[in-house]
Amino acid sequence: MPFMSEIGWRVVKELGEDTPVSDLNYERIAGLIQDWRLTGLSQSTINRRLSALSAMLNNAVEMGWIPVKPKIPYGRERKKERRYISREEEVASLAQLTGKHHALVVMAVDTGLRLSELLNLRWRDLAPTYLSVVKSKNEQARRIPLTSRVRELLDRMPREGHGPFAGIDRFNALRSFRE
């Protein structure tokens, strides 16, 4: 069986694993969307599920199982307001973390770097007053000035591994951010 995302499997389960792909028409998809709305899912979550369904339907067309992909009625997502943490929230959050996880969150707060950018950071990317982001989401390199707090933190870190956060996997890093 070809690779399918976790979201894709969820959609298949909700449709019924034995549902023929030929039964998936606009009306059936609209009904599914209505069911998702009634359960309280956000429009962004619904759109992610529709994207997975769209990919599956594209494959069904390529395989010749259906002649044409039905129209997918994506909904408009609301822009989320940015929320900034207060100084008190920052202090309380950092008090719960130690070691590299503490350093990871401090650097995220002070630099605004994405988690993936922090985890990809290499020692060679660090200069005395800035760090270079070579591998970014939009593939554009940029320089980020270092705060004195980040400079002190990096100076205290042992230069082991390929970068400051070597040995921290994405799952554990996400857990630190949630904590």
C-alpha cells in the first residue's frame, strides 16, 4: 500500500475503509465537511483533511479508478491573532526546563527562530555577535543578532556534536515548547 499520512488514514476511517472511491462526489464530500463542522473542528483542520483527501483523489485519477476528481470545497480560514508571552510567563516556563531544552527555548524567545532552524543550527553558523540561518523554511539565508543572554548561554555550552542542540530530536524539542 502506498504511503498515506496520519490525516489521510483518519479521513479514510471516517469515510469507511470499504467505501469505493467512485462514491466520493461533491455531495458526499460536502456532507463530510458538515459532519466535521458539527464536531467542532476548526476550518484549518478541515482544510488539512481536505488536502489529504484531494491527494488521495489525485492518485485515484492517475490510477484510472475514477475519471475526474470531484471539486473540493475548501473553506476560508480566519487569521489567527498573534499572542505574545508576558515576562512572567517566560520566567515561569523557563524555570521548568533544564540543560539544552532550557537553552533551546531561550534561543527561540530571543531570536524568533523556528524550531527546525534551531535544531539545524551548526557551530559554524555562530559568530560573536550574530548567527547565520542557512537552512530556513523559505530557503533564504539570513543573519540574526545575538542578545547578550544568548551569547552567554552559548559560551557556557560545551562544543560537542555538530551544533548546540545536537542530540535533541524534534519530538523532545516539541515537548519542551509545550511545557
